[in-house]
Amino acid sequence: MRIPIGSVTPASGTAEVVGWVHEVRDLGGLAFFLIRDRTGIIQVTIPKKKASEAVLAAAKAVSRESVVRVAGAVKAIDKAPGGRELVPELFEILNMCESPLPLDVVEKVPADLDTRLDARFLDARRPRVTAVFQIRSAAMHAINTFFFNRGFININTPKIVAAATEGGTELFPIAYFDKEAFLNQSPQLYKQMMMAAGFEKVYEIGPIFRAEEHNTTKHLNEATSIDIEVSFIDHHGVMHILEDLIVHTYQHVHDNCSYQLANLGCTDFAVPKAPFPRLLYSDAIAIAQKKIEEPIKYGDDIGSAAERVIGAEMGGHYFIVDWPTEIRPYYAMPYEHDPSICKAFDLMHPRMELASGAERVHQHDLLVQQIRKKGLNPESFEFYLRPFRFGMPPHAGWGLGAERLIMTMLGLSNVREAVLFPRDMHRLVP
Ligand code: ATP
Ligand code: MG
């Protein structure tokens, strides 16, 4: 029976493995192959004098990245990966790979990101790329478990919608029979409506679509958002949930992904400690004013340059809290004592923003007033406003970008590295 390459040890005695031909080396009397699957790499050694005709014929014909089945005796050997090698009695080519390869899987020639993404199926054979997606999968598992254990209800809200969440211009229009429709930029309005349904704690992990003409290393046009909404809790409460989630996710990856972290060269993977510092928006602006050249003043958004200098000063994850009401969405709750600031926050990694959240406005009339103040028409939000007239509890929530979480966790230089098939202004295929 075949076993994963990562589980083959000298104690296995004999083993059958399947995988891709990672490398081929011929040393006269001996032929060496490295065979790779998603769990590891094993050396296959063929002593030409002792091997069967069939094994020799297959070994001679096979090309790199062909799919093979190999079975034989496992022997301990110091110099091979994992301290063992396989001496085959069977060497079967399941499917031959063409050459030349569009992309070098062994990474001797570093390819640029575009070439890699064009041949993503080959790129993802690289152990360090496989590792990113195995870790992403483990992180998502940890996140689902975290919410399940805390009694959250997992929901799915529509991605085809009639109106913008924030009335912005950043939507992809789509053809929907005879109506105007869009791809949703966020589950915001729907997750809030489920508070009126009495669901109390909901989360959704799903795609968000932003038609922004960004060309940065941290923006995608299709991203994955981890969203929560919780009733009878304020902004402090949901910030606690968020920092606990971050710590839990890092810890799970730390405890379960050592092989993948090693493949990525993350030898000093550190789990952050909660609570994260809370930095007032006004203090964040003051730091930026001292450290960046371009002018920035109270009331401005915190751009990338400011994010970086503030992040360098903070050193680890932190929150920016108490934002001017004017620069946050209409659904963020203003402070009673000073409505010019609101109960909104951003979770920051030293490199960039990871999440945005707030305590929400739950009073119908205040919400209508805030929608108007943003220059939007409350009538186009009727479906959203209606639940606020029929028993909407106080609530709060946030949205966390999954790709940015993985990107910052693993020190990836581009957010596109954290998505299998990124969508950006120039990339629609594959
Ligand atoms: P930024 O200011 O960095 O563009 P944002 O404030 O517009 O982000 P939000 O609307 O607050 O983003 O979305 C919540 C989270 O979703 C962000 O903190 C981020 O992690 C993620 N996110 C939003 N837009 C994108 C995008 N275009 N690409 C990747 N992740 C995104
Ligand atoms: Mg934001």
C-alpha cells in the first residue's frame, strides 16, 4: 500500500510511494532520483548492475516532473533527505511530463511572479508554495474551530446584490436578468441584519469584490474576508475576540505546521501575545507627522507610508482606536460624549491593516441621519434599515482579510502569494 513520502522511515522496511520526479542524477553505476509529493522528498537509488530490466528502462526514459510509482526496500543513509533512500523493485511511469518545463520547479532559476502565476499548477508543486497553502488551510481550520467553540453560527450571505454597502463606486456591475446588480464588496449589511434575526453571534468566511484600480502588493480585486457580528457587546468586546483569534491561529500553525514553516524558512515563527496595544487615532497621526515627509493631519486616512512608520514604532500587532466619525462608514457608532469620534478600530500588523471593525449604530433614526451625512440616499438602503425598526439589538463586529493575515504571518512580500489564482487589474486567467 502506498504511503506519504513524509512518513517513510528506515523502519518502514519496504515502501511504495507515488509522486513527481523532482531531480534526476546519473553517476555511471548509480542513478539517483528525488521523488516528491506534498508531504516530502525521498531519494530513490538505482544500482544499475543489480536493478531489473524494467526498472532500468523506466529510469532511463523518465523526464523531470513525470508522475511515477516507486516501490522497494527502504535503507538508512546519512546524506539523503530525511536520512533514508528507496531502492526500487518497481519503477512505473504513470504519466510522462513534457520538456522543457514552462517553470523550473526546483527553483534553480528564480522566476518572476507573473510567470509563476501563469503556470500556477507547476509553481504550486514547489515545496515552499505548497507550504503556503497548507498553512492557509490549517489557519482556516483553526479559525472555524475557534468560532465553533465559541458558539458562533456560520452563515453565508449573497454575493450578488442590488446596492452598495457603502454607496461607493468600487463595485463590479454584473448582468442579472433585466436588473442592475453588483458583486458584493462586503457582507456588512447582511451580517448586521442577522443580529435582528436574533442569531447573536455570526461569522462568515467568503469572497469580497472590490473594483478598485489598485496596483499594490496588498490589494486584490477578489479577496477572502473573515467577518463576524455579535450582539450585546461593544467594540472592546469584539477587539478581544479578534486578538484572541489571531493568537489562536498563530498558535495552531506553530503547533501543526513545522514541516511547512521549515520549507518557508520561517525558523523563528513567533506567536503574538494578547492583549495588543490600543493606539489612539490622534496619537497615530502624531507619530506619522514626525516620521513621514508627505503632510498628514488629523482627519486624514492613514495611508501606506504612515502605516509603515507607525508599525515600526509599535513593533507588533496593535489596534488604532477612536477614529474621526467623518472618515469611517455610517454604521460606526459615534461616542456619546463626543460624536466627532466613533467606536471604530483597525487591527494593524506592523506592515499593514489587517481588519476594520466597530460598535455599530443600532438606532434607526441615528442610522438614517448618518447615511444622509455621507451624502447617501436612505431609500436605497430600505432593506437594511427595516430590521432596525423591529427590535435590533446593540451589536459590534469586524472584517479581517484572510490573504493579508497569511501574508503577514508568513512574511510574504506580495498578497498574491497568499491566493492560488489572484484577481487583479491585469489578471483574469488562469
Ligand atoms: P485598505 O485601506 O488597506 O485598502 P480597507 O480599509 O479598504 O483596506 P476594509 O473595507 O476595512 O478595507 O476591509 C476589511 C479588511 O479586508 C481589510 O482590513 C483587509 O484586510 C481586507 N481587504 C479589504 N480590501 C482588500 C483588498 N482589496 N485586497 C485584500 N484584502 C482586502
Ligand atoms: Mg479598513
